[in-house]
Amino acid sequence: METSERLVILTTPSRNDGVRLHIERAVQTHGKNQDLLLKQLPHMETAIETLKGGTGDIVAMSALDWQKYDVQGLSIVGLLSRKEPTWVLVSDDKPEYLEQGALVLCEHELLQRQMKRMRPDLRLERIEETVQRLKAEKDVAELDEEDIWPWVEEQRLQGNLDGFIVPRAIHAGHRMKGRRHTLGLQRDQTESNRERFIPPPLYGFTILVSRQGFPKASVREMLDPSAELAYRLEASLMESIDPKLRPIVGAYIEQRKISTFLKKATEDGDETLLNTLVNPNKKRAAYKSGPRVEMLIETLTSDGTVTAACERIVQPENSQMGLVTLLKEFMDLLSVMTTDHEATKRNIPGMPDSFMEPKPRLMDLDE
């Protein structure tokens, strides 16, 4: 090992976000070439105060923690490579094959709407509803936060639930016996009813935080610039969304090789995407080499029957402008779809008479 100054990285016990396991593996990998010490503290508040007091060098936290806690005086050094942000259904069967009217526990409003879009027959519950139905208030009140999901898994094994939907990190962190079915970002061509599930924003990020002025070069080998770009854009996107909309908006931004986009578009027969990425005068070679940044955003009605979605693929150097354009397109689309259309006397040749009649809004997000 090269001689270097020891860096103390502060962390906490698992908090159902995957950060503890992520930073642990990063320290094991990069600790072979650098003097890194992982120190566990009981709470995130304690870790932050310890960092501010100068006892540690870095705190590893999730993107949601960065927004939640008092991080005044601290700054983001960088991010580890992003972990899979998609959520999973824990059940014996794939979501397509759950029996009619199956009972599924799901805490997140966005995932509830996305599941209704795919399987409108399912019965969806939140944890409080499940606890009340099973008359288990006393048992659950005695559980620690870390024991809630093992309890839910036990209810599934006993037949009180057909499945439950959680972030991938919760399933991995508790080593559950139940099968994991990914609610993925891509439409599954092998399953005729499988819709894509754009996840809630900011999941899967592990942020390294330190006091202002910390030399980023000392941990550069641990950092992933593409994850940092994705986080910056995704966080900026959500800050621009009305707070009332955030719980029901799915958003995902990722930088990938252009070959990945071309391969996927070719497999799916997506000529529209192929025409935007390749130059027909150069034997279908890309207009410009290098990676691309994909941006996805969607929201749904409460019954999952109507979706408003936008997506863009841009070059990294144009990502900020691409984000602004995506947001404008999405808000304009949402405005049109959530507005009642009044009758008009304007007669457009070739349009039916019904075109001039009043029409109710396509979406009502508050139902």
C-alpha cells in the first residue's frame, strides 16, 4: 500500500437505503491502495455533527439524507457509482401472474399508481392499513424500524399478503426469502402487459460529504463523474417541480454509452430514436460519438389510466439546456392535460363537429 494520510469515513448502521453496504464495498476495494478507515456511528445526526467537529473526514449518505438533515457548512465531495434505483415486487409470482384481486402492500403513492396502470384489479394497501386489518397494532408498536420489513415478509409467508413493493435496497438489506421481481425502467417486450416503472427520483445515490475545502483529489478514484452529473440534474429537476406534484412524479436521469442506446433501439425497432442518433450518410454511424444523457419523467392519475410523460436524449455538454427543455415540455403537457377545454366557434376545415364541443380534462391528479 502506498503511504498516505488516513481518511476516516463515517457511516451508520443500515437505514434501508443501501448506503452502508455500498460504502463498505467501496472502502474494501479502494482501501487496498489507500489508507481508509470506516467508522460506524449510531445515527446520521451524530455522524454529521462528528464531521462538523473535525473528528472524521467524510460522511456517506443518501441523496434523501442530504435534503433531510442540517448540512450547513458541508459540501458534496462526489458520488459513488449509482446503484439500481428501481423498486421491486416481493412475491411468489411475477406482477403479470398475480391472481385476480391479489393484495399487495405499497407505501409509495407513485408506485401505487403505476401498479394500478398495469394491474387495475389489484388491491393495494399501506402499512397502517395492513396493521389495522390484521389487528397487529401492539405487535408492530414494539418493533424497531429495521424490523418492520421482516415483519411484512412474515405476513406474506403466512398468506396475509400476496406481495409487497419496496426499494431494491430493502430487499437486499434484509436478505428476504421471497422472490424479487424488478419493476424496471424499460418496457418488457417479453411480457405483453409489462409497463415501465420510472422510479421516484434520487434513489440509488451514495453521496460523500465533507467540510468545505476538502481536497476532492484525495478520493477521486472512488468517485463516478457520470453519477454526479445524473444526481445534479435529477435534483435540479425535482427542485423545479411543484412540491404538491413531487410524491407522484417519477424521474430518472442516466449517462450511458451511445452504443447502448443504439442496441436497444435496434432491438425494439424504434426508428424514431435511431433516426435521431445515427447519420444515414455514414452507414448508420452516430452523428457524434461519445456518451448520451437520457432523461425520463412521468406522472399518472390516481387510478393509473392516464399518463403524462416526456423523455429526451442529449449530449452531456448540452444536459443543462436539455433539462430545461424537458421540464418545459412536461409542464406544458401537464397543463394541457389537466385543463378543461371550452367550446369554440372556430370551424377548422376537415375537423368533425365534435372538435368544437367542450371537453373535460384528460387528467385529474387530485382524485
